[in-house]
Amino acid sequence: MKKTFLFLVSIFLLFSNYVLAAPAPHVLVINDQTKQCDSFWAGDEFGGYDLNSGWEGYMPKVYYYIDTPFGTCPIVDGSSYQDCCKQLGLKTIDYKQIPFSGEEFYLPGSDKSKRDDGPYRCVISDFVRLSKYTGISVNQSTRECTAELNYYFVKKTKDGEVRKNGASYECLANVRDWHIYRVNNDLTKRVYETPYGNCELTDTIRDQNCCEKFSLTWASGASFGAYHKAPLSFLLDNNIIQFLYYFLPLLFILIVIFIVIVIRKKRSNKKL
């Protein structure tokens, strides 16, 4: 029975991969021998293209930036919040060293006469982004810097304390001068890094503009090789895809329910 179940799951995932696959992104490709470049597209759920020999692809590297009153720092692969703190010239400390009192407080605009409005107490969450961080916590007065902190609210009730999700900045507002600074999406950069130089992509600078910047020749379509239709692609050429999109998940659920019922009946028969 277990093998049958796993087989059905595999079939479902197989169909899902073909039916719901997302189109591949366009990437810059360069032919080092001919000194040409092109914008290559691998394909989508209907099929894909081979990349001709001699061409090498370059995915744009994405740089995220944290913006603070002390400056900005980039987030790159392998970097940590300590690196960001150091670049900003701030003193790095362990987040557990923050002198957090945990005193009760009311949210701005709350009605103290209403029980649901507080008082609250903030507790540091066990989940702290030490790797793959997206922000930092900074004390503007002491210039201390640490990991992006996450808090949750605790509200007192007659039965004890009840956890309620809250915003970290509301808790930090009650911890002296600590503030959270996260990635500023407006500063995000997408950069091609190639042996011919770097090129930042913008709304006006595209692959062809980067090609010209590298002093290479633009050869539109020269990198595209043979086209191969994807398995089951005939199903995607008509309205059958719409039927499969809704029917397959429903069929999968019904089969799972049927298997569960069969297993329970067998167990009950054994007990008898």
C-alpha cells in the first residue's frame, strides 16, 4: 500500500512539473571566439532551446542593500550581519546582550480600559536571522549593531500569558533607541559580471546595451540551437490543460482519501 501511495504522488508531481512550469528567464550569453553576445531564452513548459556551442551564459548577480542613517551596506552571498555592522563603522554585539527589560506597555492609540488592548510585554523570539540575513538592529545612541531581531507580544490574561504576534519595531521602540533596518528594495541592483566588465541592468539598460558597453557585437538569435518540444506538450496546445489543472489535484485528493479508508477498514477487520 505504501508503494502504491508513493507511486501516485510521483505521478502527480510529474504532471505538475509540466503543467505549472514557469518560463525560463532571459540571460546574456557571450561567444568568446566571435566576440558576439546575445539574449538567450531556454524556453518554457512547451519546450526549450539548446545553447549553441561556443556560447557561455551569465546570470545577473543581484545585490541587496540595507539603508541606515550611518550609510548603506550590500548583502552578498556568504556575508553576515557582522560584516554589515563593520562596514557601517558600528560596534558589533551579540543580540543577547541587548539590555531588554521586558516592561509592560500599551500600543499607541490603545484604550487602556479595554482588556484586548494590553498591556503587552515583548519577548525576543528564538528565531534570529544569523545567516541569509535581511536586516540589522542598530542603537542610534550607542552605535551598537547586531542581528535583525524578532519579537512577539505577550498579553496578560486571567489564565496567564497569551502569545500574540506583533511587529518587531513596536517592541524595539520600548527598548531604548534600538531600530531595525531592512533591505531597501529601491536600492537593489542587478549586475552582469563578465570577463569583459560589469554592467548594471536598469529600466533603460538591457542586454544589448551591456553588449555595446563590452565592445562586443550584438548577434540576435545567433546563440539559439535546436528546439525540443517538452513531453506531454501536446496537452498544452488546447483546452485540455485547463481541465487537467483542476482535475488532477482533485483526483489526487480523492485517491488519498480512498487509500486512508481502505487502510482503516483493514485495521478494523484485523481487530475483529
